[in-house]
Amino acid sequence: MKHYKTVHRPAREEQMLDFLVCDICGRKSDSGWGDWRTKAYDATEVVVKLRLGDDYPEGGSGEKWEIDICPECFREKLIPWVEAFGHTKIEAEEWAW
């Protein structure tokens, strides 16, 4: 026979990503997934991030900078801005798996 007891656990609050806002144009993501995807199986992903510090198996610390940028601003503003420095031409690259 199983015997149960009542256990009181304190309520817990946590932060969950709700949506993104582009740091350049102010567009709000409306995917429902909290990112720039627009439909199921959409692979859209934009990551612009710098992490500095130490990362050991048992822990680490440091600083990070992250920019939330929509796919349109990435293609239409960020890429031309980087290319304006004149060192490289950024070309799309095909991928598949």
C-alpha cells in the first residue's frame, strides 16, 4: 500500500523568452517560438554574439554582448555595412544535411 504525504514547495518564477525585438529596426518577432522563425520546420536563425572569459569543465565566468537582429536587417543592413570596410564580399553559402 502506498502512503502519500503533502509536501509544500515554494513557488518558482523563471524567465522564458517571449519574443525578440530587432535592435536595428524595432521589428517584433511574431513566431510564437520567441525567435525569427515563421512556420514549423523553418530554419531561420540569426546569432550575433561575443563571449569573453574563461570556460572550464567545472564552471566559468566572463562577459557577453549579444545583438538581436532580424533576418532582413542582417541581409540588408549588417552585410552591406561590413562590406563597406572594403576587405571582403560576403556571399550566401548553400547548406544541406
